[in-house]
Amino acid sequence: MDKIRIIGGNPLTGSIPIGGAKNAALPLMAACLLTADTLSLSNLPRLADVSTMARLLADFGVEIASAGDAERVLNLTAGSANGTTAAYDLVRKMRASVLVLGPLLARYGRARVSLPGGCAIGTRPVDLHLRALAELGADIEIDKGYIEARAPNGLKGADIVFPVVTVGGTENLLMAAVLAEGETSLTNAAREPEVVDLAHCLVAMGAEIEGIGSDTLRIKGVAALGGAAYDVVPDRIEAGTYAVAAAVTGGDVELAGARLELMMALAGSLEKAGVSVSETKAGIRVSRNTGPLQGIDVMTEPFPGFPTDMQAQLMVLMAIAAGASMITETIFENRFMHVPELGRMGADINVHGSSAIVRGVAELTGAQVMATDLRASVSLVLAGLAAKGETIVNRVYHLDRGYERLEEKLAACGAVIERLSG
Ligand code: EPZ
């Protein structure tokens, strides 16, 4: 298994290109199942999760052709379904596989999708997806670990109220409702930029959706959707991760292609901590050339609040900021696995329920570390960049799910970082 070796202490300077968002690319790819025409997606990131989604779609008989800029553009054509089963092996690897449920059900009237199991960051059930699809008239049973969903006479519009904000649930329901008969309303819908991206793509395919970007979506079902060409939104979490990298190393970095308006909560927290964040022609500039970092308090919330996918990374900044900080995780119940690993690097962090109290230390020291999910793993890379000495991050495959050419992008800005194959 590959490892990443870092010698910390170098301030990052230069420009980092930001790719398309993983969490937008996955639902957008699933949306190809809604039409017999070609959906052409550009600005796709080259990530393990994107390959896994492509494999899943190929299992359903989707024709996949890369066009132009090697693999960044995929033409996806779901002419007719060969199968409608998402097998355990792929769903186990990637929970976002469950996003095929809504489109399969809407277009083919049936879907068989392995029920995702537990996850390192929380129980992450899909009960809200299933309950809402049942409200659209789907008949849903769980059999031998599989969700068996049927709607032989098609789905029917309904008024759905989500009791908690769910990104995947909103995406699945959007994709189901666009082909349902009549009108659907989704109340307390997720407003994440990736949900907005999906809604815009569906509109480009011929869907009728109102309220995009708000927490109430109104969808008028249409008989069929057509093809479209769509560019994936830049990855605000990748950009945010490199913003923290610049901050913790005392660097000055331009995040080329990043969009500040998608990252206002993070930018606000960074500025409070003493980091300068500004919009440039090419993207966003993040710098901390002078002065120490200051402790801050942050709570994760659905968009436009502070994203849970940036919680682990921001904790690294808190670990070396002056004074005490508190971070409260409200989205997932078990997303502090990076805490003991950061502790091994000298961080002073105490977890009390859903909050972590972080007392800043003068310096982190390199160590051997590993983590059990994507964002926790990248937080250890950030800690390694800021730490004194050598850090080895194990289980790099987590990073490959969500960060394209991580070590190359960091090395180009002066980081001493390399991948050790093994
Ligand atoms: C998406 O996961 C993202 N994944 C996650 O990114 C992200 O952390 C999360 O949204 C929150 O922003 C993708 O987009 C592929 P949710 P999702 O449904 O859709 C509970 C990363 O690192 N819930 O919004 O699975 C759930 O347990 C990943 O890139 C139910 O109880 O998240 C959680 O506590 C990790 N029942 C909360 O809602 C349901 O049926 C929010 O989950 C659905 C969700």
C-alpha cells in the first residue's frame, strides 16, 4: 500500500489548479441514466470514486467514451438498461453508488441497490431517501441486504418534507421527481453547490425545476429528458484544503479556478484566524505571511454553513493557533478519528461529545500516522506540512478517492512531499 512522506516546515507559495468537484461529479454521472441521449460531462476530476461510478454505470449497460482532454470529458449514453442492480462490491467501496436509485427507478421503474453498510464517519443510513421515494409511489423492500425498489406504473409527484437536510437524499429525489408524473415539492432540501450543479444539469437536459439554490425545490415532471453538455463545478473542498495548507505553512497560494462565493463560511473562519483570503482573476488567493494564527470557534452545518468536509483540515490550523479553539460537528456522529492521530504529532485536543476543544501548541512534530477516511487523511497531510521533521501518512488510497495529484500539486508549491509505493 502506498504511503506519503512529508518533511514539514516549508511555506507553500505558487498556484494550485483546482479540479471539478468529486461530490458534484458522482450525482451528475448518475443523471445519465435518466435519458437515452448522451450526457457529456466536462471538468471531471481524475479520482478513484469517479472510476468506481463509471464501472457501476457500465454494469447497467451505459456506454462510456472519453472525449478530448483525456478523461476529463466523458460522454455517457444510457441507451437501454442491461441491468438495474448495483452490487454489494461496488456500493461497499463507494456509498455514493446509492445515487443510481432515483434515476433507475424513474426511467426503468425498478432498481436493486445494495444497502450501504456502516461507515467510518457515522452510521449514515439512507432511510430518508427510501421514505421519500415511497412517497413518490415506489414500492420499497429490503431483501438479503438489497434495496428492492419498484414503480411499474411510474412515479407520481408528491410534497416531501425532509426532517433533516440530506445532500444525497435531495439528489436522489431530484433525479426521481424530474420524470415523475405531476408536481413534486422538496422542502428542507439541501442547498450545497453540488446539489445546485445537479439541478442546473437536469434543467439543461430538459427538466423543469424552480427554486434552485433555495431550500424548497419545485419540480414539474416531464415525459422524457434529452442529452446535454455540462461542466462540473470546481471542488470547494479541494480548494479549502489547499487554503488551509497555505495558512498552516505561513504561505501564499493562488487557488486557480476556485470560486470564493462557494466557500464563504470557510473564508470567514480563515480571516478570523488571521489568514488573508481574497478573490483574484484566476480564483482565490490565500496568504499568511505575517503574524500568528488565532484560535477560533466553528460549528459544522449544512450549506451555507461551515462544511463538515473541512472540519478535520481546520482542526490542524486550530492545533497550532494561539489560544483555545472549539469545533463542533453536527452532521456526522463519529467524525473525529483524526484527533488521536493529530495527538501523536503533539496536538492538544480533547473531545467532549460532538465538540473538540483544541489548545494551540507552538509546534507539531512529524510522526507515522494513518486515518480511516478521506478528509481525516488529508488533515494528516496538512499537519505533516506544518510539522517539524518527517511525517509518513499511511493508507493513501483514501486520499486518491478525493484528491487528484495531491503530492504533485503541493510539491509544485515548495512542499517536500513524495509518494512511496509499496
Ligand atoms: C454528502 O454525503 C457528501 N458525499 C459527503 O462528503 C458530505 O460529508 C455530506 O454530504 C454532508 O455534506 C457526497 O456528496 C458523495 P447527507 P451524504 O445525506 O449525501 C443523515 C466526503 O468526504 N442521514 O447530507 O451521504 C446522515 O447520517 C463525503 O467527500 C440520515 O439519517 O450526506 C448524516 O448524519 C463524506 N438518513 C446527515 O443526515 C438519510 O437517509 C447528512 O447526510 C440520509 C442522511
